[in-house]
Amino acid sequence: AQTVTQSQPEMSVQEAETVTLSCTYDTSESNYYLFWYKQPPSRQMILVIRQEAYKQQNATENRFSVNFQKAAKSFSLKISDSQLGDTAMYFCASCKIQGAQKLVFGQGTRLTINP
Amino acid sequence: NAGVTQTPKFQVLKTGQSMTLQCAQDMNHEYMSWYRQDPGMGLRLIHYSVGAGITDQGEVPNGYNVSRSTTEDFPLRLLSAAPSQTSVYFCASSYWNRDTEAFFGQGTRLTVV
């Protein structure tokens, strides 16, 4: 069984600062994906970034990057130059390859960017 | 493209009432899933389907039924609503043999009183 844990229920930073959200996971799968989803007040689930476990290189999408430590089963999200629009709930999630119908989510971190 | 469409967006039910949450996708995705979101618990899988006519239980299936008669539609039925089913419900869909990414609907906020 897969488990995903986010130990930071809430975080708050000033606009333009860098913030890192933590996520740890456990899985018996040899091949899997890890994701960060953003949920703004509109409630829409938006994919921020995806990491294939077999790739050693950390994924990057503009101001968003991950620090994937496979041996430690850690998958943190770094947001650089944070913006007011980054204010949202952030969920870490995992699934096996070709298993996107069975995502396992963490508890979520509520991130507030202050002006 | 509409993507994944859920209806209704909000619903209030009385204990014991039944209702169906609708989910439709127009991306020809094989996989479809239902999740519920509760404070402090993230999203949890209720039921999922890997194709028309095939469904299976997720982590929290009790009190919910599903069926998948077409590729496009995956309704979630509450047979006898209970206050414990007050939650936000999300439908998601994805391909089985391409880049693993789930697309989500806008969610349904359900309150059972």
C-alpha cells in the first residue's frame, strides 16, 4: 500500500520569498509517479509538477521545482519568487505507473503568500 | 474541450435521502475515479473504473455505488445519505497508456443535514 504524508498543515511567507513544502511517502512499487497539486479557493485541482521515480533529475516547471530524494522517500516542492496567486492548498500525491485512477494523497498544506 | 464536468456544484440533502452525483468527460479517457475531500485528510479514493463495465472499490467505498455504462460517464450514487458523507467530491479521469496525469472536475460540495 502507498502512503503520503505532509507534516506542515499551514505555512505563510511574504511575497517574493522562497518557500519549501515537505512531503514523504512510502510505496512498495518499483516504478511510480509523484505529483504536487494546487487547489486555489476556486476548488479546482491543478497539476503543478510531476516526477517519474525512475528519473534522477529533479522536475522543474518555471518557479516550481522539486527535491526528489528516492532513498529517503522524500519529495519536497520549492516555490521561488512566490506570488499572491500561489496562495492555495497544496497536495502531494503518488501512484504507480499507469495507475492514475488510484492516486494517494497527502493531507495537504495550506500556503498563504502575504503582500 | 469541456474536460471533466461534474454536476451539481453544491447540494444539501436530508439524512436518508438518495442522490446521484454526475461526472462526464469528453477526452475519451479509459480511467475514471471518485474522491472525497475532508479537512485534514486530503483526498481519498471512493471508487474507480478502468473502462466501461468495470468498476472497483477504493479506500472509502461504504455508502456509495457506481456504474460505468459508457466511456464518458461515471455517476456516483448515495443510496441513503448520512451526515458523515458531508464532504467535497471530486471526479477525475486519465488515460491508461499515456503520460500518467489525472484531470479533475470542479468538485461538488455536499452537505447532509
